[in-house]
Amino acid sequence: MSTTSPNEMPRLRRVLGTWDLVLFNIAAIVALRWLSIAAQVGPSSIALWVLGLIGFFIPLALAVLDLSARIPGQGGLYLWTKAAFGDVHGFIAGWTYWVSNLAYFPTALLFSAGIFLHVGGEQNVHLASDAGYNLGYCLVVLWLATLLGILGLERAKWLQNIGGIATWSAAAIILLAGAWAAYRFDGASALITRSWVPDFGRLSTYATLVTIALAFQGLELGPIMGGEICDPERRIPRATLISCAVIAAIYIMGTAALLVALPTSTIDIISGIPQALSAIGARMGLPWFGALTAALVTIGTIGAIAAWVTGTARLPFVVGVDRFLPAMLGRLHPRFGTPHIALLVQGVLTSLMLVAALSGASIHEAYIILIDMTAVMSLLPLTYILLAYPLLRSRAAALPWGGRMLLVWLAGLSGFAVVITAIITSMIPPEHGNTILFLCKVVGGSGFLIGVGLAFYARARWSARRPAAPSVS
């Protein structure tokens, strides 16, 4: 079956510049809730951030830089995997990346809904468990991002850019507040006297390392929109390098600032950031400090959601153009030139998942099962990217096993090892639970969803091979 090449793909408008991509990456990758999660581990989380940076983030950045230059165009990881391993693997990478994000969107939206309640102070926090509030907030944000995506990236990028600026600003406030707390209340002394060395004798340390490392995931999202980036050969590398430096600084320095500001035992996963800033603000006589940070984090999470909604919708669009998914997903809006069908289908499916997440016990349990099922699927595309990088580089190199090529393979395999570790730890059953049921959900469920995608793929192959019906004169 001949597939549509990127050159034959419907033309999308090139509207993204270098700083659009930088802010897009910051909005998509930096989730300040990771600071709270890391800070709960204590000072050793700083070492884990550095290990995650070296073992995963830098290899992923190298892979994205090389692959986006080697195989530019709309679709990113789908095109890269297809070039390295063939059509079926390209389809699996694109399908699993998209489907796993359909389950991710509700969790990101619900986190945003929880943080938003802190903007008005503590009097509204009781609404965190209110299904009506959560559903209403999430649907408004989801469809705002979806509709902006339909209107075009020249409009949608402003929400992503504002989100990136807000995240950057919130991180700056956290750093300043941590520095002030260290100076005024000597918060750094307690931090310095505690152990910074992770305990690798405990299995939980490896699980935490993987969690922290995967907080860097997202650099692969921007090149999916390669057909909408102005001069991608120059702008993607420049934006990637700037983004890597800023993102690493936010995560490492932000966690340190949070540890200085609050005792580890008091840091909450969701409200940890506003909580820390509220505590410092109270000491400074600035009670609005926490509310300001909550507002910035809320805007940042909305920008992140917009980035992922816009970026991931390009995958069913590109696969639809290749006819491996229904061809209607490959249509462009006649006026705005955007993949509106793919965006609308994605919005409807995410809305259904939100309803499932917030509904009665039986449907809610189905949603939890779906989250478990997508654990492996969210990681599978990363294994393809990290292996495609050295593989395609080896095919193109005149001296495949020179010193430089060995470093390329070490980088690719380092990131691959982190992802494989993540897949293994995601399949470890909880301490108190039904082991067989858990494995059926995670392994069997992931296999089932991949099977659903392969059914689409097989149907497309069969349709292409079927002889055309004779025309009736």
C-alpha cells in the first residue's frame, strides 16, 4: 500500500517561530506539580533530577534534534518510527501516543481545576470534591483549547505562549521565595544537613527516579507540528536547546526552593506550590502571595493542556492522511486550514472520559482501569524514538561504529533503559491489591487498545489490496 508522503500532505500554515516553540515546550513539559512530588522525597530528589536529566532528558533532546532534522515534516514521531521500523510500527507509535493522551487530558484538567480553587483563597477549596464544579471547569478549558485549535495555530499559540510565560513567572516567584526563606529564616541549613544521596537499596527509589525523569517528557510534541513551524531546520534546534536549559533549571532549582520553604512532611502533591508560597507570604505579611502563584500555575496548566490538545490532534490527522485511520480525520478546515475533524473527535472522546472519571462508582472504576491500561502505551512511543535515533544515524553514517557513533548509541540506549525501567515499574502491582487483576488491566488492557489500533491498520491494508469494483456504464 502506498502511503502519502509528507510532501503530498495537505498544506498547513507555518506560523510558529523560535520563541513560540520555546514557550510551547515550557508549557507542554513543565508541570509544577512535579516540584511537589519531587520535594516529598527530600533533598535526594535533587540528585534524582540530575540523573533524570543526564539519563533521559539529554538523550531525548539529542534524538529529537537529530530526527527532526533528518526527517522533517508533519507527524514527527510517527514519521521517524515509520522510517526506522516500517509502516506498522509507525502506526503503533502514533496510535499509542494519541490514545494514551486521551486518558492524560482528564488528569491534567482535574489538576488545573484543583489549583484554580486556591486563587480565591482557602474558602473555595471545599469544591475540590464537587463533581459538578470539576466537570464544568474541565469542559470549558478543554473546549476553549479545542476551538482555538480549530481557529488556527496563529490564534491557539497565544494561549500556549501565555501558559509558558505564566509557568516561567511562577517558577521565578518560587525561586525568589525560596531564596528569601533561606536568607530570612535560615531554611537552607536544615536542607544542607540532610542526606542528598538517594537510597538505591530500595525499589521505591528507582520508581521515583523514573517518575522524575519522565517529567522531562514532551520535547517530541513540538516536531509533530513540523509542517506548521517556520524554517524548522533552524528553529527546532534553537528552540530545543533554549527549552532544555530553562526546563532543567525550573525543575532542579524549583524543587530546592520548595524544600527550603516548607518541611518535606507538609508538602501536598496538588496544593504544594500555593501552600508553600502562602506560608512564605504570611511570614512576609503578603497574604496574597499564595493566591498569585495559584493563578499563575492555573494559567500555566491551561497553556499546557492547550499545547497537548493542539499537538496530539496532528497525529490522527497525519495517520488519517495516510489512510490507516478513517480518511475524514485527514481533512482540513476549508477556511482556517486546520485538522478540525481530528480536533473535534479528540474533544468528544476526552469529554466522555471526563464524564466517566466524575460519574458513578462503576463508570469511575472503568476510568481508573483505563488509566492503568494506558500506563504502558504512554511509554511505548518513547522507546521507538530513542531507538530510531541511533538506528537511522547508523544507516546514514559512512563509518557506523566510530567514536561518535558509539556515543549516539549510548545516548539512545540510556534513554531507552529509563523508559524500559518505567514500563517495568508500571507493571509492579500495588502492595495491597489483586496482583492478577492489576496485571490483566495494565498488560492485557494495553494489548487490547493496541489491538484496536491494529484492527484499523489491518482494515486499511485490506481495503488497499482489494480490487476496485468495475464501473457501471
